[in-house]
Amino acid sequence: MTRQRFKNVLLVAPDSCPRRLAAEYDYVKHIAEPARIFPVIFDMKPDLILFDYEYIKTDIERIVRRLRMNAFYKKTKICCYKLKPHTETDELLKAIGVNNFIYPEDLLTDTTEKVNIFTAILDASLMRVLAKTS
């Protein structure tokens, strides 16, 4: 499998997410206001959008549908960080366009296939920082 690191990552998470993400990772832009998502996406053209599901769960369906309906965003990968799996919600989000889900238990071990996938996307240290904020 070819490893691909994304050049531009948009992280949609609360302000409690460490500020050092934007400072340490040049390719990561953090926003905490859901109303700013689309102006930032248009300016940044991210390869990956990582949503903190607990933070944005009331708006995520609308946001994902809007992203997937617009051809401008069709190559953008969408991931959700969730505290626990929920079959119905996960299936709905996957059906409307979420590519991957990340759960805290996936980040605890380095041997899982999901961790290998996400270290191809982001640095493992970034993923562990996200796990600590929840």
C-alpha cells in the first residue's frame, strides 16, 4: 500500500484542542467555529477534513451532505473522531460521505490497521494529541 500524507488538513474541533497543533504542523489548520468551515475550505482546499464528532454532531450531517454535493470538494477525504462506535450513526455518516472513523481504542495500540492508515494520513503524534483532548 502506498503511503500518502495529505498536504492540507483542516481540523474542526473545540478551542480546548491544543493550540500547538497549528504551530507545530504547518499543514494543519484548526478552526473551532462551524460557521467558518466553508470559507476556510474554499481558501485552503484541504485534502483531509477531520471532525471532532462530539463537538459538531448537531451539524455534521448537513456539512457532509453539502461537501459531497459540490464537485469542488469531491476529492476531499472526510474523517470523524468519535469517542465510541454507534452503528446507526456511523452507517448514516458513511453512506453520505464520511470516509473513515477514528476511535480512542484505535489510537492506543500501534499494531492496528487503522493506526497504520491514519499515520499515513497524519503524524501519529497528532492523533495521540487528539485522543488526549477527548
